[in-house]
Amino acid sequence: MNTPVSLDVDQAHGRIGELTVIDVRTPGEYASGHLPGALNVPLDRLHRALPVLGNARTELLVVCASGARSANACALLAEHGVPAATLTGGTGAWARRGHELHRPAGRTRAGWSMERQVRFAAGTVVLTGLGLGLLHPAWQLLSAGVAGGLVFSALTDTCGMGALLARLPHNRPRPADLDATLAALEARVS
């Protein structure tokens, strides 16, 4: 996979008004705070947005929590002839530099980032396996399976548990949400 073009936080902040920002995190992560003007197109729904993104007249900046998913999104876009840059360090780096994160109006509870959800789920399964292992040693295989999955995840820069958690109702967009996002995106790029 080719390394995508990257913008650091200072470069992106200085040009935020001239960029079309696409946030590829889950809707729950997006709602917990996103770059000003960012539109949420979850990575697993990016294929549906390709026709609109291909017509963009402004430079696309793709963001996620840390930069890993946005790099994957940029590679997918490049495969379809759509140039895009990724934000080095993602929204985490943006927030650490003290830049404002926007949140949808009316949202009272911040969602957990996908990374936090994965850590919680993995820790819970490991502790459950260890606890049940006191009853029967075979249950410790549950903990070993999670450990193996985490090693595989690190080696391949993928996350099967994250993909499963992204399918939970609080992380999934309703079809109307993506339709509204694509309409807003089309209005910006046309």
C-alpha cells in the first residue's frame, strides 16, 4: 500500500476553510468530537460516497482518531483515482494541539472512541476468561484467543474486534444519516 499524502495538524488548521474534511470514524466517535466542518462517512460506507468524492473540487482531507483508518481510506480513494490527504495523528492530535472539536447539537452524552470500546471489550473478555478459568481451565483459552487477536491486529494493522463493534447500533449510522451527509457533500463539491 502506498503511503498517502499527509498533512500535519498545523498545516490542516491553517487550511481548514479550503479543505473538504471527511471523517471516516463511526457515527458514535464522530459525535464525540470532530474537526470543524467535517462530514461523517464511516470507513465501511466509503464505497457508497466514491462517486461524490470523485467530483470534489477542493482538496479532500480524510481524518479518523489516530490516522490509521484515514490512511486506509486514502488508499481506497487513490485506487479509484480520488486524491486525498490524511491528517497525521488524527483528531487525537488535533485536540492535543488545543484546536476546537465540534459536536452535533442536542447530543448530551459523548460516545466512546472505537479504540476505547476495543480496549474495554478485550479487557472484559480477558477477565471473564480468567475468572471462568478458575472453574475450569479450558475457559482460559478465551483469554488466550483475545491475546492472539490483539497480536494479529498489531501485526496486520487491522482490528477485527473494532469491525465487530462498529456494527453495534450506537456505532452504526441510520441510512438517512449517510444520505444527508452525501447530499451535504455533493453541495460542497459541486
